[in-house]
Amino acid sequence: MSTPAAEVLQNYVGGKWIPAQAKEYVDVHNPAVGSVIAKTPLSTRADLDAAVQAAAKAFPAWRDTPVVQRARTMFRFVHLLEQHAEEIARTVTTEHGKTIDESRGSVRRGIECVEVACGAPSLMMGYSLEQIATNVDSNVFRQPLGVVAAITPFNFPAMVPMWFLPFAVATGNCIIVKPSEQVPLSTRIMFGLLEQCDIPPGVVSMVNGGREVVEGICDHPGIRAVSFVGSTPVARAVYQRGTHAGKRVQALGGAKNFVIIMPDANFEKSIDIITESFYGCAGERCLAGSVLVPVGEAHKEARDRLVESARSLKVGDGMDPGVQMGPVISGPHRERVKSYIDKGVKEGAKLVLDGRGVTVADRDNGFFLGPTVFDEVSPTMAIGHEEIFGPVASIHAVKTLEAAIALMESHPNANATSIFTSSGRHAREFARRATASMVGVNIGVAAPMAYFPFGGSRDSFFGDLKVHGRDAFEFYTDKKVTITRWL
């Protein structure tokens, strides 16, 4: 139930915090307690347009600001993020539910993106060649696009906005961020810090909202590029709608990540890593392990060890010491994940660990769900094919590595994948042939660092330029070629 005391959040537009022209609001919950901690306004297209107009007004001067000065604003931002990292992390846990250590790690990853963006004076460089013909020289310059936008998901409320904002700002663009309406509080803190970074009004904006704002971002003629992270159906829709409107779009979608374990793997060390891959952040991450694929004789040991490891995880409030898995994001999402467990049982998978009955003392209204493991899962089952986005592991045993690769190739999603093996031959063959764009070898979560590109393939990614790394400087700039003859 909502309470009158719940704060109604504001948008950040033109360097000011202003109320949205909203008639509807979304409750922001603390998932561990179930209480309402804020209200997100569902802003209108008029609210979005105000942000676009402020950004368009700021763009000419920001574009002409020397890149080294733009980078210095990001150096200031890094400094403030370091000072407030713990506050942001605790806010992430409060509004999302992941453990405090997981939140700290995600904030650190976000800060690393800002650090990479500080290298804009070097990474934004073009190239040139003199005397391409007699007395003719040619130069390539990178120039910012203009007003850009980012639509970010609920699962990493502090990290994912930093995949986009620092790169857009450092390259001379003006950016509008629409955080998930379920987790806007940590993003609000970061915009409060941006206010202290000598960034001119209009360069960075935050517009809260839901579908109307997303569709407005895709359609608005004043927005040149769109970055999105979310489910595959919405990613596809954003990509199609945005590109139809003439925008540059990068849209990261859903996943069904396969984790292969060979008989020659180091089981003693591998299973804890695999367990964290499946159940870290309560399985609510696009790089989470989803299907464990034991090869040959690895099946029984891998299954038994995973069940033992998953059963030992302490579920609870992410703020409490020793808790290893927090709640899922909301009551409706918990019911959605439970419905997949019900489907798995109905379709004939073997439920070897059931997390539906897990309770947490003194947290009766929290959105908790325990680790769950299914064995004997086939790709035709819902749990073996669809993205669950929760703490549910499916086991599909195969006889050979070739069969494991074929299983992966048969799925339309291809975000991340991992293999656990002590064989260099197996590791190399797997890495070469994996359909996913992010591959781990004895790594449970194959998340590239901020200076490498992040993104999947097939139905897990729509676009051509990935997130952060050098791709970010490509995405947020256009290359202008000048050809000069000296008479």
C-alpha cells in the first residue's frame, strides 16, 4: 500500500529539478521489506520535449567546448562518485534488493566507465594523411551527434546509466536519461553529483517515466541517437521504431546464457563460480547463467555440487551481513518467476531444489524467492528456452562438446556464455565457435571491463556498435572527412 509520506520524484531539466506533468505514478519499493519508498511520475511527451529543447539549446556551446575541458567535468564526476560510492551502493540495495557487496561492485563498474570517458582527448582523435594527391591533404574528425538519449533497466540502476552518460558528455553531446521507473533513486543521486561538475544547464537531463517517454524518445525528431537495455521484445521494438525515425540505435536485449562444464574442469573451484553466475543479483542480470550444460561424465557431479552450493546460499535482506542473495525486484516479478517453476514441473523437468517456499525472518512482506534447480531440462520446455530473469537454474546434460555448441547455436539469444575446462583445446574451440559475443573461460560472468565493448548478438543485441569501450566513441560521434588542396 502507498503512503502519503512517499516522496514524489522530480525530473532534472535545464539544470533544475522540476515537477513532471504527470497524472499517474509508479510506487518504488524496497523489495526486502515490501514498503513504498518513493513515487515515480509517469512523465508526458511534453516533459520529454522540454528536456530535448533544453539540450538542443545547450548543444552548440557544449560541442564547441574543448574536449579536454569536457573531460575535466568527468574527472570531477569520478571524484564525487568515489566520495559517495557507499551512499549510492546502499541506495541501489534499498531500491533493487541485491546484496550490498553486489551493489558496491556495480557502482565500481559504473565509475570505471567514467574513468574511460575521461580519456576522450585521446580516444576521440581522428586521423589524417597528407599528399593523397598533389598538394592535397585529407583529415578525419570525430564530431558529436547532438541530443542523445538512454533508456536504462531496473537491474543495475547505478551502473547502466554510466555505460552511456559519461561517453556522450565527454564527446560533446547532450544526453537525456530515462531510468527505470522501478529504481530511479540511485540515478537521482548521481544527477545531484553532476550538478557539482560545472556542466552547463541542458547538457545532462533526467526524465522519469514509462512507455510514453520511451516511445517519445524513439519518435522525437530532436533526438539523434538512442541507447537501450532491457528485454528482447522491447529492444527490438525500440530499435525498429528508432531507426525508422532516422536515429542511430544500440539496443541490448535479453539472454539465455549457457554455461558448459567439461569432465576435466576443476569442480572444487568451478562450482562456487557457477553458483554465483546463476544466483548473483537473484539471477536478475543479462549475463546470469541460465542453462548449465554438463558434458559426458560431468553431469552427476556438476548437478549434485550445484544443488549443494545453491542450497547453502543465505537468502535475506541485502543490507544484512552474510546475506548472499537478496529478493527479486517486485511482487509481480516474483510471481512471474514462480510461474516458470510451475511450468517446469508441469512440462516434466526434474525439480531437484525448490525455492518457492523460502521465507526470511522479520521480512514477511519482502519479495523473496530461493535458489531453484531443475534437471533433465529440454530446449522445448519454457524454462529451457525463455528468459526467466530470476534464481532458476536449468540443467541440460549432453554427451559431447559438439552437442553443447549445437545446443547454444539453436537458441536465438546469444548474449554471454562460459566454459569450465582445463583443456586449452576445448577452450579455444568453444571460444571460436560460440554464438554469444561475450565468452568466458573458467569465468562465470563474462562481463567486459569498461575499456572493452559490451553487448551480445542475434536477438540479444540490435545495432552494430556495442556499449562502452572504443565503440562508445564511435557511437556518439560522426566522422567528418575534409579534403584540402593548397593552391
